[in-house]
Amino acid sequence: MKMVTADLQDQENIMALLEACVANMRAKEIYQWNEIYPNADIMVQDIQSKNLFIMKSDQEYYGIITLNEDQEEEYNTVKWQYEGKILVIHRLAINPTYEGQGIGSNIMAFAENYGKEKGYDAIRFDTYSGNPRAVRFYQRLGFEKVGQVFFPHRELPFYCYEKKLT
């Protein structure tokens, strides 16, 4: 298992992983993602910008994460704690077959190390408040909830998290 930068030949497997995640979330009555988001166009953009990373082996895709500096417009309403160079996490997805096996923790450790190596001061992201397992996961990793935002077509808020890297 290794973390690599995604390329276009990975797109089909990435989309299959995302579809499995959406189906898994729906089965748990978590309506964070759907057919509209995340979609193939977004994933191709992530791949082309070299911001999408995959944990994979020769045969299997375990999880993905997008890392960049793009902050949602809604983030302007949050009272963030840290200034400076900010790394933003988007679209962390774990293959449901491997849930509970440390894949998410390993990918988040990769994100933190990546941020430190690239000179980022802090990491930010949001997660759907209707996904209690994800909320507990991020808190367990030491991320602080600093606010919440609402996105179109979602009933519940997304909690905003932050962690200092330096």
C-alpha cells in the first residue's frame, strides 16, 4: 500500500470507489454525497491539477484525498484560528471494504506530513454534521471544530475543522 498522485488512468477506479462510498453512506442514512457531488468532472480537475492522492496497491484502491489551497466561499463566515499558508482537505473517501482498518488515519497522517513538508501553517476542511462517525474520527485526530457552514441542497450544516501544523 502506498500513497501516489493520481493520474487519468486512475479515473475509472476512483469513480468506482466514490460510487461505493455514496452507496455505503446512503445505507447508513448519511446524505453527504450523491450523484451530483463529487462527480467525474471534479475528479478529473483534481487529477489534472495534481491535487488528488490515492492509497493503493497494484490491485486495490483503498482511499483518496484531495489537497490544495482552495477554500469554499462559505468559509469566509468562519472564525478560523490560524492564518498563513493553509492546506485544505477535500473529498477524503475510504473504500467501504476497508473501513475500520486504519486507512483513513493513514491518509490523514499523509495529509499532515504533506502539509508540513510543503510549509503549510494549518489544515482546514469541513465534514457533514450528519456523518457522526466522521465527526468523531476528526476529533480523535486532534482537529478542532471552529464553526459550521451550509452548502446548497443539504439540510444539515457542515462542521469546519482546523489544526495547526507548525
